[in-house]
Amino acid sequence: MKYCDPRESADRLLQEPEATMTELYAANIETALKTFITDHRGMLTREQAISTILENWFASHGYLPPQQEGRRPEDLDASNDD
């Protein structure tokens, strides 16, 4: 049996125009993605779900600043202390 480096396989798949996303990861990831989409009814497309998952992961691991709403520190005072 010939050894196949998975990194080379992924590179090859990314370069081939016929490669689909499901060829790049395991079936359990596909199942998890479908479950995520089902659980988040507002997701209209697969791309939106993937984008949301990646954005949440990147933010929670420090690669993106968290999505926060609020006032800037210099705008805080006793009148808006909630």
C-alpha cells in the first residue's frame, strides 16, 4: 500500500476545480454542519453557516475581536451606567 500525505491530497483537491467541500473533510463534519443549519433557522445558506462558525471560532480564539456593542469608555458616566 502506498503512503499518501494528507496535506498533499488536500492541496491537490484545492487546486482541482471539480473538488467539492465534502472531499476536504470527514463526513462527521458535514453532519455537524447540517445540524448547525437546522438548529439556526435564520441561516439561509450553507456559506452563511460556515462563515458564522468560522467567525465565532476565530473570535473565541483571539484571531478576531469579539462582536461587542456598547459605549466607548470615554463616553461612560453615571447617567448611562446600566
